[in-house]
Amino acid sequence: MKAIIDRENCIGCGLCTATCPQIFRMAEDGLAEVYVDPIPNKAIDCANEAAAGCPVSVISIE
């Protein structure tokens, strides 16, 4: 599985990094980024939780 962030529409709230720091981090530009690809099996649940909790729905898990 793979996480994708639409960084153009990311608001940089940091919820994804708080929910799933194993996959997401804040980049130097203040927006979230995916830094682990593919998602390890042990992090799939938190990645899905981060995607579901994103207030602007810019995270997709494929």
C-alpha cells in the first residue's frame, strides 16, 4: 500500500503526523509529506486513520 498527499491542498495542520508519524512528517515548507513508501503492514491502520481524519481530505491510501 502507498500513501499519497495532495500537497497543493494540504493546510499543514499536522493531524496526520500526530496520528501516524511512522508514515507522515512535516516538510520544511510547513506541509505534510509521506516519507515511507510502501506503507509497512504494521502502519496500515494508522495511515488509514490519518487519511480518514484529514480535515481537508487530501490523503489517499492506495
